Amino acid sequence: MFLKKSPKISVSFDPETQYPVIRASICTGERVAGFKNKSDGHFTEVMLLRSMEDEQAFKDACGVDELRTVY
């Protein structure tokens, strides 16, 4: 009946110290997009990925074509 639109996201990160990644759970399959710190490996969660459209919206917001997946 009603179509749920993905919200427009705006993310700000420092490409010198962080890179965008998808963190996926092996057990549940849950996928979360965020940023991983290059120096200490700290993960900062940005959004839950429920569909390929959510993943594409995160890629567009970050300005990247591919995302690394970490488990």
C-alpha cells in the first residue's frame, strides 16, 4: 500500500583516518554499514542495511563504488 523510501543519508568521515566498510554477522546475516578506523580498527556504525537499495544509498553518500565486507 505505502512504499517506504530509504532516507537520504549524509555522512562525514575523514578518508585519511577511516574507510567505509560493511560489517556482516556470520551467524545471523545482519549487515551494518559504517566506518573503520585505519589505526586502531574501531568500527563506527552508521546504518543497518536491509536491502541493496540501502547499500547503494550508503555508497552514494560516501562516494565509493565498492565496499569491503568484514566479519
